[in-house]
Amino acid sequence: MVYTYVDTEYAPERCSLCDGTGHSEGGICEACGGQGNVLVAQPAITCPLCNGSGNLETGTCKACGGSGWALF
């Protein structure tokens, strides 16, 4: 399924922070809100800061919000 908002297409992609489970670090995943996927502008681009992991040594990647996908 593809969604269009203001001439930008978005599609659901599996959340990289929780690996699609909806749970991370013993609670609801903060990147996807427990849904297991996130809407990502298409074409989808892996976050260059965390290489798609959603995490950095200092915690959740701030560039992608933990989703693993580039949001810029």
C-alpha cells in the first residue's frame, strides 16, 4: 500500500529498531509506536548515520528516530 501526502509517496517499511516486532528494550518501540512498521518516503533510503540499525553507541539514532530509514 502506498500513501500520498503533499506530492510525496510514503509506504510502510519494517521498523529497524525493533526488527518489526513492535517492542524494543522491554517496552513499546519508540520508533514505530508498537506497529512494527513506519511510513517512509519513497524511494526508501537506509539512514546513513546508523546504517539502518536505528541505534548509535549513545542510544537511539536521532537522524532517523530509530526507524532505520532516512527521514531527510
